[in-house]
Amino acid sequence: MAKDAVALSLLGGATFLASFANDHPGEALIAHIQTAHGVDHYRAALIDPDQTVLIGETPQGAPVGYAMLTPPHLPVATDDRDIELKRIYLLSGWQGSGHGDRLMARVF
């Protein structure tokens, strides 16, 4: 589990940085990544029974993407059966060849 929290932190930080580095101030971006994608954040998510994290890996076990399912935190009415796809991230080198589709299939 600790290994997964580290992998998720690296994936979350890398994909967020790649997606938003061109339009967010550097210091604020780094501060956000340190909290919203820190190891402690993912460690807590992994032990929370109300959250599910699915990690996509290469055949050699290298993490390349993940999806995070949580209870909904939305400005609309929800019920106990609802879930929110909070995050779905895939490293850019793995996009465009079906890896995202397979990760989304695991979500469903």
C-alpha cells in the first residue's frame, strides 16, 4: 500500500504538471501538487473504504495511469448509490493507444 501511495503521488504530480504548467504560476502549481498529489493524500485515499483507486500498469509493473472513485462532492442532489470519477490520469506517452479505454473499462 505504501508503494501504491508513492506511485500515485508521482503519477498525479507528473500528469497535473504536464497538463497545467503552461497556464498556472509555478509556485502555486508546485504547492498544489504537494498537497493534492502528495503521498499522504493518496495514503489516506487508499485506506478510505469509501474511495477506490485503480492503477494502470505496464506488463512490467510500472504505473502509467490511475482512476480515483469517491463519494460525490457535487453541487447537486445525490444518493448513497452515486459515485464520482474524481480523477482519471494517464501519462501522455500511453495516451492514444487504448490504455485509457482499458482503464475506463475497469472503472465501469
